[in-house]
Amino acid sequence: MDSATTAYEARERGYDLHFLHTSYGQNTESKEFACAEALREEMDVADFLHIETDHLARIGASSLTDASMAVEDADMDDDGDEIPSSYVPFRNANLLSMAVSYAEANGCEAVFVGAHSEDYAGYPDCRPEFFAAFERMVDVGTKPETDISIVVPFVEDSKTDIAERGAELGVPYDLTWSCYRDEAPACGTCDSCAFRLQAFQRLGIEDPIAYEERPDYTGEADPADA
């Protein structure tokens, strides 16, 4: 959902798109890849690179990649002091490194990232200062003529803000997937499902994907309002 909205935002800003999708052993990697391919077709993106890696799954220590760890139910009252079990150790540095290589090889001007405020409340590699530091590293570690920006358009926004912007841009959310547990239907109770459902419920919009459960999250506090 976040990446799809970010892709539409990048296109709205006048960028020609290159898609990079990575399967790294996450629980729903097949579903996510299918959604990426469908979005590529929907947006008529000519250049689409799919990379399969297994090192993050082999490293483990995340409920997204380690079958021995259960994906926890959402705790909407969590203040972000604890790192969730779904955190994949230093994942975004791994993925961004591949994205920057791809961008430099293709003469791209920017790498767009879909992270947002509810992410960096719990995930250290989604913080604004992480992306700023990574951009400085890109400046040092690429060719002198290379100039690639790390653009995180929704980094200060909530999931609700993203859904609202996506509705304005006409993002086909039926072609997106957020669940941390299942490939069909979405569970409706993991962190990612809960924040997604809350966003649509707050806007009074029906989330178009199928769920095992659709709890009402409208009474829960929005972390972005804290």
C-alpha cells in the first residue's frame, strides 16, 4: 500500500518510473510479487527488476522471515518504545543498497521509499535521520557525476494520510497487499493489517482486499496524533 502510493506520487511529480521488487523470504513474498507485477502492468512501467535473495531469511530474528517466530497481533496502544518482532535487522539498508545500484546503473535521479511515521515509531531503519544518513553515504559511494536523492514523501505522515493521498491519485489498492502473515485472505489483526484497516475506516472508504477478520479500529488512537 505504501510503496504503491509512493509510486503514484513519484509519477505525479513527473518522474519516469523504474520498479525494483525484492523477495527476501518474507511470509507473503509470492503475493507481494504478484501485486508488484500487477501494478507494473497497471502503471505501464517498462523497466521492472525483481531480485530474489535469501540472506535476510537465513539471518532470521524476524517474524517476517523466521517460521519459528509468530507474527504478533497488533497493539494499537504501543508507544513505539519496543521494537516489534516483525523488524527485519537492518533490512532497509540492504534493500536501499540494491535500489541505489539499480538507480545508478540506469541513470535515475531518485530512489523513492514508502516509509512513514507509524513505521519509524517502531522500526529504527525507517527514521528520517536514517534516510538522511543513507543519502550522504550514497553521495560518497557513487560516481562523481551520480546524483541520487533518497525521497521519502510520506515520512512525516500517517497511514491515514497515505490512504487519503492514494484516493486522490487513484491508486488501485485492490492490487496491493499489506498482511504480515497470510497471502489470502489477509489476517486483519497483525500490525500492518490493523493500521491499513484503520486508515480506510477513518476515511470511510472500503478496503478492497479480502480479510479473515475486519475489526473496527476507528476507536484506536492514531500514533501520528500523539
